[in-house]
Amino acid sequence: MSLAGTVCRVCLGLAIFNFPILFAAEWYDKYLWETPRVTNIDGIATADLVAELQREVDKILDRPPLAPLRLSYADIPYEAYWLYYERGRIVTTLSYAYPHVTTQQQ
């Protein structure tokens, strides 16, 4: 078996196995880049939810800046785990709440 034949078979195998992934990417792109948007919200029906949201945002804003928590579950101090992996999640959460909070909270 020649080197060119082996390379050709490897490339063909990769093409066959990666072909379905190309079609799946369209589905994932739609999931990743589209976000739900709600308009014409009934203020009277959602007043309790907005008040609860404002209280929860106050709890976040009254705290000091969040930092990752480093925990070691064993007796080896240099093997630790960071429990707050997504540092931008709090910013994203607050940005979704932005239209529904008071001007002072904004």
C-alpha cells in the first residue's frame, strides 16, 4: 500500500465522518445566535414578577464583586477547583433584567 493511497483513504474517511457535522452546524448556529424577545408585556399581570426581579437584582448589586471560589476537597492544596467558571454569567443575567428594573438599578 502506498503512502498516497493511505492518505487518500484517511481523507475520504474524515470526509465521510465529518459530513453530518456540517448539517448539524446549521441547527447549532440557530440555537447559539437567536435569543427570545418578548414584547407587549402586561405590566399589571407581571407586577409581582417584576417586583421579585427587582429585589433579586438589589441583592446582587448590594454585594461586593463576585469572585471565583477556590476549593480543595482533598489534602493536596495545589489541586483545587474553581466553582465560578462563567464569570460573565452575572453580567448577562443583569443585562436581561435591565429593561425591567428601576432607573436607580440601571
